[in-house]
Amino acid sequence: MSVMVVVPDSEEGAYALEAGVVEAEARSTSLIVVNLTLGEIDLAGVPEGLVEKVVSRRGKDDRDPVDTVLNALNANPDADRLVICVARRSPVGKFLLGSISQQLVLRAEVPVLCVKRPVS
């Protein structure tokens, strides 16, 4: 079994990675990182040997971020937990832009651990 963590290009991404590491270590399992940043991801703070694999998008036209995560879950049936970081957004912001987190919570077929970044 393994833990999958979604890392977007935002402050929430770094916090999600941190929470994913904690979850994987607590469950004594490996970590699959879904990199939604469209760039290189910094794994310097992740303990060596914890990351099983990194799944990356190739570009904005590659596919929808939600589809990227759901496809990664389907391709890695050993992933039995998904870790995401949710952002504080207004109801209007959610309506206009949609919510990747909300779609993942509703559509993922594994338990989803949602963490919030502390308020600065």
C-alpha cells in the first residue's frame, strides 16, 4: 500500500507534500507524488527512499488536473489514501473557478485526507 499526495503550484502544494510525508511515515508505507506544478518539484525535505514515484503533467494542454490525479490513482491501485491541501476560498471563487479539491473528494475511490495550511 502507498499514500498518494497531490502537489499543486501554490503554498498549499508545499504543505500537502509535508502532510503526505507525515501520513506515509505514520502508515509505514511509500509515497507517490502527483506533481501538478508543470515544473520540477523540490523533494529535498523528503526522507530518502520514501518516494516510490513522481507523476507529472507535461503541460497545460496535457489534461485536467483532476483527471491527472484520478488517472494516477487508477494507474497505481496500491495507493490506498490520497492527501490534498485545501485552500480557503470564497463561495463565489468556488463557483466561478470550480474546486479541484472538491472534485477529488467526490470522485476519488480511496479515502481522501484533506489538510488546511495554517493561517499566516
